[in-house]
Amino acid sequence: MEEALIITNRSIVIKTHINGFPKETDFELKSEALSLNVEPGSGHVIVKNLYLSIDPAQLNRMKSYSTSQSHVGSFHDMQEIRGHGVGKVVASGDPEFQEGDLVAGELTWGEYCLMKPGVFYFRKLDSMGLPLSCHVGTLAYGGMTAYAGLFEVCKVKKGEKVFVSAAAGSVGHIAGQLAKLHGCYVVGSAGTTEKVELLKGKLGFDDAFNYKEEADLKATLRKHFPHGIDVYFDSVGGEMLEAAVANMNLFGRVAACGAISEYTGSGRKAAPDMVEVIYRRIQIQGFLCPDFLSVHSDFISATCDHLRSEKMVSVEDISTGLESIPSSFAGLFHGSNIGKTIVQIAVE
């Protein structure tokens, strides 16, 4: 009889529902025994986590209530948190996965993850010669959201004027670069001087501004877009959405992928002028990545080409170690991150 191989698996859990800004003390480090002996044919796969994506939208699943929970579910007290990640198979009871395979999927915030049959998203990963961290951000949900929002939702055209909020974040910095590569005029907003300089310098935006230094967002956008905005890529919601709508051109399009200003309940909810929306025939569309899986291969092909040719820069804010997850997550809501927030759990 095979001797059981037992390891200690450490993971991050939430102590209780979070309402308001998340704090490091809202989380707890839990340890439990995990057997690496997997029954053949069980479909179970044990993954050693390497990189984990830390995303602001996960806060909605940690609240006592959010409308998003009817679509994506919620996390309960002392429950492990799941999010996109990349890892390596260390034991498998599924013939499709072998020990040593690189995989991507909805992994737990832990050192190891037990994947059972029927999980929403879990697949083998071909790194395609690019860093594994890219497969957590630019080549994963962040990049796909930017690509789908611009080309599928807004159907952006060469020469159009594009505004990107949270432009130094995980999605925004890719959306802006894609729009520039497509021949658009692009302006981004961010929350620090350092981020603004990054947008105008390394990332090649035509212009950028620090929204925290602007008393009148509508006037600020009018200054940067004297001839109006054709496409607004919105990750923020709230007052920024109102200001953008007030400056949209006829048949302008808004791709709404996030509303981080509203997640903590501290910001005023968006209330765009609906008369302007109607008479300017503005399209405001919310969307999620799974809506556009049909173009995933196109996205991967185009983005890999841009990264290899160095026409696109993947900006990553990587911290190391499981213990850094709470501070990395809380930092998202204070603008501490630059680019995609990632935690490296282990070395491949």
C-alpha cells in the first residue's frame, strides 16, 4: 500500500465579510494538512501555485452583499479565496494532466490548490517563451478585458479619440497601448505624478493627467479632448464616468469593465446625464471576458506579437510570498500599485 505523503498547505482566508476599504487585518493565514496522494481517475489535480493575480473586483465577493454575487458567488467567513493564477501540477488523478505540467486557472490564495472536476476554468499552459507572470496579467483577464473592450465592445477605429481611466492599472495600461498601436489619440488618467509620467513616457500615451489634482473633471476632459471623446474605457465608474459622458461625441462608446470607485461604498455612484446619452446616441456597455471567448486566440496572437516586438510593455507590480497577499490586495484601493498586481508564491 502506498504510503501517504502529507504536506502543510498555508492559505489566506477572510475572517468575516468586508464592507468598506479592505485592511490587512481582515485576512488570516491558515494552515492545514494536504495529502499529495491522489486516487487515479478521481479527476483531482493538486497544483503548486507559482503566481497569483490580485484583482479589485474580488472585493465584491468578500462583501456581505453585492449585486455581482448573483453571477460570480461570494466568499464566506474563513473560506479560501480563489482568483486567477499559474502553477505546476504536483499530483494528478486526471489523465489530461501530468506531474510537472504548467497550468492556469482559478487557484486558491495558497501555496497549493486542490482542483476538482467541473471547475470553471482550468487548463494546461503553454508559456510561449514569455514570463509566467505575463500569463497572470497581460495574457490573462487583464489583457483580454482591454482587447475585448476596445475591439469588440467599442469597435474602435483608427484616428478616434480614446480616454482611459485607471490607465496605469492592470487593464488600463494595456487598453491604452492597444489603442495607440491601432492609431488612436489616447489620454489616460491616474492618481499620482509617477503614474502620469509612466503613461506619457514609457507607455506612449499622447497625454495624461492626475485626477486627484483636478477640481472639475468635466473641464479637464474638455481641455484634453477639445473635439470630444469617441471611446471611453471605464474601469472606475462614479464621477469619472459622468465627466466622460458629458464630453462624448455623437455615437460615442463606453466599455465598462469595472467601477473601483464604487466598490468600497465610499464614492458617489455614477449618474451620467441620460438626456445626453440619448441625444448623443452614446452606447454604454458592461461586459465580462467570457462574453468574448470566440476572439481569445486572436487576442493571444496579437498580444504575443506586440510583447515580442517590444511594441507593448507589460507593467507588473510583483510582491513575493503568500504573506504579502493582504497588503497587496488592500493597496489596490489606495492606488499603491502600478500596473498589474501579482504575488509570486514560489519559484518554478
